Amino acid sequence: MTDIRTEEILKNYTTMRCGGPAAGFAEPSSEEEIIELLAYADSNNMKTLILGAGSNMLVSDRGFDGLVIRIGKKFGDLEFSEEDEDGYITVTAKAGCSLAWFGNMCARKGLEGAEFCCGIPGNVGGGVFMNAGAYGREIKDIAVSVDYIEDGAVRTADASECGFGYRTSLFEKKAKEKDIVITSFKARLHKGDKEQIDAYVAELRGKRTASQPLDVPSAGSTFKRPEGYYAGALIEKSGLKGFALDDSGAQVSPKHAGFVVNNGGRANGSDVMRLIRHIQDKVYADSGVRLETEVRLVGDFD
Ligand SMILES: Cc1cc2nc3c(=O)[nH]c(=O)nc-3n(C[C@H](O)[C@H](O)[C@H](O)COP(=O)(O)OP(=O)(O)OC[C@H]3O[C@@H](n4cnc5c(N)ncnc54)[C@H](O)[C@@H]3O)c2cc1C
């Protein structure tokens, strides 16, 4: 079976740079290994956490008292089919492939539609789970089907069955009840004008660099977009842009109020969590809107 390491520090596997130890930590490289690990956790009464690039997570300082199954580079192949008679190519990406690599390789091959993926720092599995999206496009717009493991077997869901919605999917819903591991997804993309595609990738990169604090650790947008509002605008309206409760390093980004950042990676999970709760309370008091975290909270914060 895949090697299970103990006491691996999760801070090293999240873009927010927070998080204590995992009781067990494994990086499988095949579907069979994932199924074995899930069975091992089940028979040892261990909780599981499926980890991608850790770019949408805040992990507590106490870490995770169970088995972390990291779906990363070891499970990250990317394949392109031949062009079909309608000019489409099917791209199959394993869940551990980074969204940036997927988007960039599609662009390099002159395929249109995956440009939005280039700047999202997650992996394909996390992207499908969250229905990641940017600049008007989401995973749901390009997905044809998704393979995933449920109840010890690999299953396939067509895109129409994937329940994609705003930062949610069938898998995100099912994972509340049982272990679900996304193993790959297929996208069907059309050949386009390579120069235009490259220019669009560069344009999106420029927009992102101009508006987001990409040089400081964060987990992206901290809060979901509340119906009819923008979280960043509400936070700014409450006077919290650039705000910090203390000198822990946790701060509302001065560049984009929707991002909580961890300056120097020195804040721990509870510092970040205290700031998140403060923002939620202040925005609620000022605007009557209760901000919900988009960032997934892992472990115990109380
Ligand atoms: C600077 C920055 C910018 C960002 N910009 C965007 C953006 O523009 N748009 C956007 O949508 N997001 C954005 N994000 C957030 C994040 O990158 C996305 O949500 C991404 O899809 C998360 O992927 P991940 O692999 O990092 O998932 P993780 O953070 O590792 O996990 C997220 C959730 O998915 C589950 N999961 C992960 N992999 C699997 C799998 N293989 N099978 C089953 N469950 C799995 C985890 O258990 C967890 O619940 C940004 C983040 C940062 C730091």
C-alpha cells in the first residue's frame, strides 16, 4: 500500500500557510491506491481529508486527526485525443494535474475555452469539486464528464449529472456524507486562433496581477459572493480594507478586501480565524449580510 507518513505538517501543503500535523498523510499515484487508502481509513475508524493543492483551505493549528489523502503531482497526467470531425479535442486531466498546467497546455495546443484556468492555483480535482471559475467561465462550461471514487469503485458522471453550481458540485454535496475522491475529468475543447488565445491568457494574467495579492499567502476569496452583493465591497464599506486585529500577520488585503492574507506566512490558523470572525460580525452589524466562508475550514478552531 502507499506509504503513510505521520505528523506531516499541513501548513506546508496549503497556500494560506497555516495548519498543524496530520495523523496520517499519503500521496497515492493510482485509483487502486486511493481505494486501498480509503478502505484502510475505514477499517481503522479514521476520518479522511482529500487534499488537492490546498488553495481553498484554512487548516487549524491542531491539524487533522485522520488520514490526509493528497491528490497531487503523482496523479496528474494530462492526455489529448485526436481532433474529431467537428474540430473538437477531448482533454483528459487526472485530478492531481494543476489547473494552471491544464489551462496552459490547452492554450499551447491552440484550444479555446480553458484560458480562465491558467491563473487559478488549485488542482483539477479541487477545481471540479468547487466548480472553480474566473472571468465569467467555470469548470461546468468545459466539463464533459468526471470520474470519481465512491463506495470503493470508480464511477463516471456526465457533466449534466455533476450538479455544478456557484462553487459547488455533486461531489461537494456527496462529500458531506461519505468519502468521495474525484480522479479525473474530461473537457471537450475546440481549436481556435492560437494568437488570440495567448493574448487572452496574458490579458487575464494581467487583470489578476493588478487586482489580487498574489505575492502574499492566502486562500483566494475568503468569502462566497452573497446574493446581490460582492463580499469585497461589503468589507471595504465596513472600513476593513487593509485591517489587521494584531501583528500576527493575518490581514484583510490592502489590495483586495475579499482576500484575507497571511503576511510572511507567520500567522497561524487561529489568528486567521479570529480575523474572519471579526469581518463576519462587523459586516453583519453594518450591512445586515452574514458572509459565509468560501474557504473550507479543516480541523477544530474552537
Ligand atoms: C491567489 C488565489 C486565487 C484564487 N483564484 C480563484 C479563482 O479565480 N476562482 C476560483 O474558483 N477559485 C480561486 N481560488 C481558490 C482555489 O484555487 C480553488 O477553489 C481551487 O479549485 C481549489 O483547488 P485545490 O486543489 O487547491 O483544492 P483544495 O483547497 O485542496 O481543496 C478544496 C476542497 O476540494 C476537496 N478536494 C480537493 N481535491 C479533491 C479530489 N480530488 N476529490 C475530492 N475532493 C477534493 C477538498 O477536500 C476540499 O474540500 C484562488 C485561490 C488563491 C490562493
